[in-house]
Amino acid sequence: MSSEQATSPHVTIIGVGSPLRGDDAVGCAVAAHLEAAGDLPPTVQVLEAGLCGVDLIWLLQQAPRAIVVDAADFGGEAGELRLFHWEELRAGSQRPLRGGHDADVLQALGLAEALGELPDVLLVGIQVADTHLGAALSEPLARNLAAYAETVRHHALTLTRPRSDPGPEPGGAARRHAQKECEPDGQDPGS
């Protein structure tokens, strides 16, 4: 294996959204937080894509697996994080990710799939509270930013594991910890 193959990204984390519209910037804020931490291996690439529109297709081609982080409106509590798989979103009528971009994330994913350019993709949606022009990230989202970044980091590291190394069991302590941290105010979802 060449050194280039060893360090080429296996996972691309793509934060999308408008930095001018409050909570719509949360995807970019998560990406910036991960970049600032600087603790991801070279096999994980982090991109702050902003309002990338159909350029998302090109960004998705950077690795065989991608995690797209975006603002969402799925009717949850402000700051709630949910994971979506493309297959579920494509098959259903649910469109939880924000559509305020030139071409929204789901349209870009559909086009990438039609072109045969869609990698394995996990969508991380974070429930918005305020997306008004000029608004800052709302308090519930700002308060949980580190937890969102840790959840995305956890999933990225899981995706970089060789297929023969399943990592911790799906119901294991690491997963419970990540889920708990992503509930608003760090509350356990079962309480």
C-alpha cells in the first residue's frame, strides 16, 4: 500500500448551511469545531461547504463514505440531533433537511445517485430554532455544539474501521454516551 493510499480520506465530513441565517449555519459550525480540535486521523477529511448547492456532488466524491451535517426541521425540540440514511429519505416523503440552499442537500444527493456518484452517506440533521437573516446560532444549538461534533467524530471514526472490526456493540456504552450528549441540555432521552 502506498503512503498516498494510506492517508487518502476514507470519510469526508461535510458541514453545509448559511452562516447568515442563524441555526442554518450549524453544519458549518460543527465542521469548524472538528477542524479546530484537530484530533481526527488523516483518513477523515472535514469540509466547511457553506451554501454549496450542486457542488455537494463533487464534495461527495472525495471519499467512499460521507457524513453531511445540516440544519433540519423534523418537528423535534430545538437542538435535537437525528441521524438519517439516504435510503430512508429517498424512499419516504420526509424532507427534514433545510431547503434554503440553492439546491438543497436532498436534491444534490438524488442527482449524485442518478449520476452514479453517491458514496455511502450518513446525514446528520440538527433541529433548528431560528433561521432569520442576521441571527446568530441559537442558545440550544450553541450549547450543544461540542456534543454534535463528538457524535459526528464518533461516526466518522466508526466508518474508518476495517469491515472486519465492528467496534463496540451497537447498544454499547460509547453509543449510549454519544446519544445522551446530543439530547438538548445533555438529558438522557429515556428520562
